[in-house]
Amino acid sequence: MRPDIEQQLTLHVDLTVRVLTAFIREEVEKAGFRDVVLGLSGGIDSALVAFLAARALGPERVHGVLMPYRTSSPNSLADARKVVEALGVHALTVDITAPVDAYFAQMDALLGEPASLLRRGNRMARERMATLFDLSAHYRALVLGTSNKTELLLGYGTQFGDLASALNPIGDLYKCQVRQLAAALGVPESILSKPPSADLWQDQTDERELGFTYDEADEVLFQLVDLRLSPAELLDKGYNPTLIQTVVRRIRLNQYKRRTPVIAKLSSRTVGVDFRYLRDWGS
């Protein structure tokens, strides 16, 4: 990463932690809840959210859910347990193998062909989120999101799966900033140093699937989104044309994942268009 961009992406850690812990505490309590629930994958994003939530609310109000599939890496489960042990949060392990396999046993027979890795991965992500929202009703706890800004901009996530949540504390942090904050808060080294992976199939890594590194994506996204440079300006600065084209295309094509469903307007006050209720008006 170019030094000037790296400097601009460097966080004021103490201030960021204060803002994000206040955000979690205030948004949870405003909604009438005390507790939160989140999936712990063994990855850096969910680990950071767990560390922030424990600081904001206390570990006794945080419920971490480990949701392995039969092909999940044992190291992922071990790293998720390290987060639980480090924080002392309540944890529950829910194996999603049976419901996922039962679904595809039926669908493969109905469709006459085995499901692709993409379909299987999306189903796993949605099974996990369905589990979290069910447990949110059981624990009376809001579901915390764990998608970072890089993933949201690139659309690297499953709609109504890992992209779903009630609130997301890290959605405005690029991946490199997630790493900064996680290191500062004491996330275990084994989590900090391993290649990012959704762990949806064996040997899957995010960067191999995307075709570029998170640092490359962060550098381009920051300049396109935050600095509002044009693709042509990035080309003039010497960035790889294929990288720029791929990133811009992903931002455009995945806009639908970043917004609530579009409602056809028929009345004078349409939900989400004219009627946007401000919860803070009072209660």
C-alpha cells in the first residue's frame, strides 16, 4: 500500500474504540434490548465485533454462536473458542451440517444435479443467520453484523446471510482498519495472522476468490469512495487497470445488497421514500 494512503487509513485507535463501543451500547439500549448475539467464525471480523461488544456491554450480555459445517476447518473452531475464552462471553455451538445436507439432498433430487459450491456456500451463510435470528428471540438479543466496509462495497457476502444484522459496528472500517483495531484490542495472534476465509468449503480464502488482496482493494476503494477520485484519476496514478475495472464493476453490480428492498411507489407516503420514521423522535 502506498505510504500516503496507508497513513490516511491509519486509525486513532482510542477514539475509534470509544465511538464504536458507545454506538453498540446506545443502539442496543435504544431498541429496548440489553444483550447481543453474533456468529463467531474464528475470523478477524467476528472476533473484533465480539471484543467491542464485550467492552460496550460486559461479557455477560454477549452471546457468541459457533456454527461449524462438516467441512469447516478445525482451526476456525479453535480460534472461535479462543475468543470465547479470552472474553468470557456466553457461547453456544450449533452444528449446521444436518439442516444444510438435508436441504441439498432434497434439492439435488428435485433439480437433477448437485448444487454448486456457490449455492452450498450461500445456503450455509443463510442457515447461520437464520440460527442467529432464532437465538436472538430466545436470548432477547440484537444480532450484531460482522461485515466490514471492504466486503460491503465489493458485495462480498451473502444477501440475508452474513450481510444481515440488526446493527453493524464495523461496516465503516476497511479490512486493513479491522486489522489495526483487532491487534490493538488483543485479538489472538492466530486470528490476526491467518488468511481471511468465509470457511464455506475446504481451502477457501477470500483473496483467492476475489482475485486480489484486501490491501489492494482497500487502497482503490478508499480513493474511489472516500476521496471521490474517478477511475481515470486512479489510472493516471498508475494503478492496475484490471483491478480498477473489477472493483468499480463489483461496486456497481452489488448496490442491491447494500439497500433495503426497493418498494414501488403508489401512495403519497411510501415506506423508505417519504415515510422515514425517526426512532429518536421520542418514546
